[in-house]
Amino acid sequence: MINQVTQRESSALEDLAAKLDRQKYVISLVANAGRHPHLCISNRHADVLTERIYCDGEWFWWSWAERIARVADLAEAAAVISRVLRTVAP
């Protein structure tokens, strides 16, 4: 059962990663045995803008346990993440 859950989470995270702009972000899927997978997303122009994104199969979550968007709404999840991790011109 755990492997099916982890596989579903990883698949949703991979789908989300595909929606994000790889020109702006470095994106890695981290999947360690015995842990929930997550995306590590870093802004290429500001390393301090780095976050871990988790998935429970229905929702994407920030590392601080706040919901981002439903898994079914990949475009909204990508938009929210991009807003949070964007750089602002001086």
C-alpha cells in the first residue's frame, strides 16, 4: 500500500514539475526510501528562494503544512509556486 501511495505522490509531483518553468527554476524530485517524496524547487537567480513541495495524493503542500492547490489543478499550483518563488526587480 505504501508503495502505491508513494508512486501516486511522485507521479503528481512529476506532473507539477512539468508545469514549472525550468528556465527560472531548478527542480528536483527527491524520493528517499521510507519518506514521502517531494519537489525541491530553487529560483535560479536567487538561491534563497528555495522550497520543498509535498503531495498527499489530493493536495500539494508547502513544507510548513499549508495547502497550495489541489492535485487536479496543476496550473493553479504552478502559478502559486511561481508567485512565491519569483524574484522582484529592484
